[in-house]
Amino acid sequence: MLVAVVAAVVALVAVAADVVAPRVAERWRARSRRARRPQATVLQDPGRERRAEQRARELLRSCVDAEDWEMYRDLGFLRVSSSLADGHDEPCAYLLYPHRPIVAYLPSTGRLVGEYCVSFEDPGMDNGTGRLPDSDDVLAKWMALTGDEHELISAANMHLPGRQIDGAQVERDLARLARWEHERSRRPSAVSRGSDPRAVAPTAS
């Protein structure tokens, strides 16, 4: 009886192997063919982001005053003075960097107060990430601060200085800003001298 059962099992295994093995082999060959098949290449326009940034810079220039535009063009960031004051504490000022937290500091001493993390995205951007061009991101922060500073600061995630932006880097930027303002004040005229909106803003260093 045991011999008959073993023989039956062996027969079933043999039949199953004859049926299943070809299917497994075919699936493996199909998988190998797909792996060897060249993937479709998505062509990217290398100038798209640059053109988007050019348009963003032109828009920023049309919205801010001449001094702010020159500051961004020359230094790569904007400064906005706080409009919130209680009569006791010194109002702070903010540095606006592209795609980085807003940095608050005290103008009289340069002491860093904190970082405010805010995010502005556009789901309709062609790159599919929602990431705004650098100048559009700075403009969005500028508009939010000058439009409703209290609302923006209340909604932002606040961190201690140095959380995402190196404090030494910010101090160097404040020193650059002070030198820039001093040199600008010595010019015969504060009017922008033939600035080119197509030039790429230097990164803060």
C-alpha cells in the first residue's frame, strides 16, 4: 500500500513538472527580455529651469524697490524689517534666502533670534515637484512678510538659530550686507546702473 502511494505521488510530481516547468521557463524568459529592453528616455529641456528663473527674477524686480532688488542681485538674499513692535523690545529683521528658512536677527547687535521654516509650492510646476524657482520662493516670502507678518510668523515652525542654516554663515552674510550698504551709500546715485535681470543671483557664501 505504501509503495502504491509513493508511486502515485511520484507520478503526480512528474505530471506537474511537465505542466508547470514550461510556464515557469516562459515567464523567466519574458522577464529577461523586459530587463534587456531599453527604457524609454524622457527628454528634458536643459534651459527650462533657467528660463523659469529668469521670469521669476523679472517678476521679483518689478515688485520690490530698487534697493531691495540690488541687494538680491548682488548678495543673493533679501532683508525685511519687522513691522511688529510692542514698544519695549527691539523689532527684529529677517533675511530671506531661496528655499531656506527665514532668519530673524536684531539689527542693532546682529544677534540671531531664530529660524522660521515656511514652504511655498506650486503643484502646477512643470518639473512635477512643486518647487518654485529661487526668485519666486524669495518673492513669496517677501509678500507674506510684508502682507501679514504676524500670520506668517505664527504659522511657521520656529527653531533656534543654526538649526538649518549655519550661524557663522549668517554672520558673514550680515557683514557682507553692512559692507554693501556702506559702499552703496557712497555712490553718486543709488539708482541701479544697467542691471541685467537675466544674470543669475550669486549664492550666499
